[in-house]
Amino acid sequence: MTYPNCVMKRIAIIGGGTSGLAAAYELDKQRRAGAAIEYSVFESAAHLGGVLVSERVDGCLIEAGPDSFLTEKPWAAALCRELGLGDQIIGSNDNQRRTFILVRNRLVEMPDGLMFMVPTRLLPTVLTPLFSWTTKLRMGFELLHRPHTLKGDESVAAFVARHFGPEVVDRLADPLLSGIYGADSDKLSVRAVLPRFIEMERKYGSLTKGMLVARRRMAEMSKGKPKPPLFSSLKQGMQQMVDALLERLDPQSLHTGEPVTGLRRDGLAWEVTTAGRRELYDGVIFGTPAHAAAALLAPTDPALAADLGAISYSSSVTTNLIFRHAEIAGKDPGFGFLVPRSEGRRMLACTFVHNKFPHRALGDRAIVRGFLGGLRDQQALALTDQQIVQTIRAELREITGITAEPLEARVYRWNRAMAQPSPGHLERVARIEAAVEHLPGLALAGNYFRGIGVPDCVRTGQEAVRKVGLPTSLPQTQLAAR
């Protein structure tokens, strides 16, 4: 094979979700600044943006995937501002931010001062019916825990149980993390999911002590400043970020409905094969789930592929129901509720969107989002839309008393969409990163590294461009389609 002399650098991005598009945008900025860069985004689906899909239904704005991102993680908001969407960023309606836990088929509000399962205020913790007196006493004695350095890794469930007991695992850790990862806390790595808790335990012993110190510091740093909202989103929905990215990318570089079927090293280059062509690239950035990257990288590095393939994923089903608000008023408290697995329900959580983001519900409408799936109910994806809606409605009726007929219903299935950082995950990630270092021109991005949210995906996509390690000059050619 011969190569023409050329200094243009060509990058293939496999996967057109949040991470892949963030990487493409970074490359396009360099291209527009005069760099000799050419990129191609290959996406197997018919649309770009992955799970960031927003729709207008009956005048309401509904989300198929994530409806927001954590404000404290800056990368998504920074990208939005760079895209000219700064005035489109909105915060959650935290005046209505009350969250409930289903306990014996009754909704119990999470007590004030509870910071991600750690109590920081005495009276609300004592008075809440969420916990038994045995657990409340254990929470009090947790202040006596001495500093401890965790050896190795353990599950979130084991870690939380050591500090607060099994009831806190059942009623807080499990439902909170199931809503984020679609997995139970005994399947998740505490080092990967709660690294700040590990540091608090090492320094203070007691998580309550550590959280009180962190709370005082936050109060001092934010003195005189308005309190930021917990969640941020965009006025026209999360897809607005995708649309703004696509407006700035070269349309000729975006290939939807074109899965990559093969990848191999060819000297210093990477040969990328799709259904219609084979091309050589200086670098390859993966923005796919870990298992998709594993399948393509197996011929090049079996050990790397094995570590990627060992990362499990859960699936989810998101159902949006639109009601007349008057027909559910008084039965839709706060932001919504979480369901512990001990309750024996299929629904994992429910969000009252019209309380969390009021502008998304038009006029007299109300939007309710119910979630099924997760590792313990992968079979939910096989249900018909009608069965899913019936399941959500039946459990809503039994839990909240909502009996009204929805005006509209939309069901969205996300197969193997949420990465599961199991115990030992960070060691696996370290091996993955070390292996990639020995494969020049390769970079990985996605929600399976050190965070699952939209900001984490943006960050890994941006970092992948810096990590791809382009050589200073590499000839390339396009091979004839075969």
C-alpha cells in the first residue's frame, strides 16, 4: 500500500452521543482556527446525540433521557455557554425540592439536612418517620467512628451499612443510586461512586463530621452569593445542546446510520471499516459504550478489550405521562419519589416534572415521568408500550392516588445505556488507561470512567482530543469501498 504525501490529520470518532459530539466540537474548533484537521463521526443510529432527546407533546416539553445535569459539575454548563446558550441555562425550582421515599406503601419525605444519606441536622433526623429508632441511634453513634483508611474496594451497600446500618442502605442508598445507575448499591463500587465519602472516612472517621465540615466551608465560600440550584437544564430541553453542537460541526463529517464494523492498526495508522468503505485515520476516538469499544478493539489488544467488556450496563425505560394539572393536584408532592426494592414495585422512581421545571408544562398541564428497568428488571424493555404505561399508572394510583387518564403518553427504551462501576472499577479503569497509552492515536470517552452524567461525558470527550496523541505528520489515503 502506498501513501500520498499529506500533512492533513484525520480523526475518526466512533459514536455520536454526548462524548463523541463534544470531541468533534473540540476538533472543529481547531479546524476553524486553521489546523490541518479532518474528522469523521460514525454513528450506528439514525440520529446524533445519544440519549439527549427532547420532544414537544401537547405543547409540553418532555425528555426521553436525562432531564438535567448536576450544577456543581461545570463541564456541561461551560460547553453550553461556549455554544452561545448561556442565557438558555435554567435551574431547577428548588423551592419545590422535596423528595419522598416509599416506605410500606406510604410516601415519607426525606428529612431536612440529609445530604446524600448523611444526616447534618439533629432534630429533623430524630423526628423523621423514615428511620426506626435503632437506625437513629446508630446515626448518632456514627459520630464516634474513628478515622479509617479503606483497603482495596467494597460495595456502596457495605460501606453505608458500616456507618449507618442496613435500613439506610434499603431506604436511601439503594433508591438514590438506582435512580442514577439503575443498579442496587451492593453492585456498585464505593471508591468509584462515592470518592468524597472515602476521603471523609480517612480524615474524620465519621461521615457526619466530614459532611458538617464540608457544609461549613461551602457556607463560608458562598457567603453573600445566591445559592445555586441543584440541577441545571436548558429552556428548550437537553437536546438543545446537541442541536447547538451540530450547527457548528461540518455536516459532511457526520455519518449517521453507519456503524463501524472493523478496526485495525495499519502501521502508524488506524484502518476503520464501515459497510461502504475502508479508510485510514491518524487517530480514533471512541464515544461508544465500553462493550462496543471492546468488540472493535479485541483484534488489536485482547486484554484491553476484556477489561472494557467486563464493565456491565443496565437498561432503563422512561415513560412521560401528561395530565391536566387539576386532576392530579395535591397528589404530586415535590420533585417526586424513590422506591426501595424492598417495596416490591417495578417502578424505580417518579419525577413530577411540572414541579421541578415548571416551564416545561404548558398552561394547565402536568408531566409525570416514571422509570422502570435497572439491573433487577431488564425484562421491562420487552414489555409493550401499553404494558409499560399500564404498569406506571397502576403503581401511581396505588402510591399517590392519581387515577386520572393521561392525555398523552410517551415511552422510551434505553438498552444497556448506564455503565455500572462495580467494586474494583477504578483499578479496571487504570488498566484501560495504561493499555491505551501504548496504542498511539487511540482515545476513549464515555460514561464508564469516573462519572455517568452529561457533564462527565462532555469532559471525557474533550479530554479524548487531548489524549489522542497525534503524530506530527502521517500520510493517509482512502481505500476503495469494498
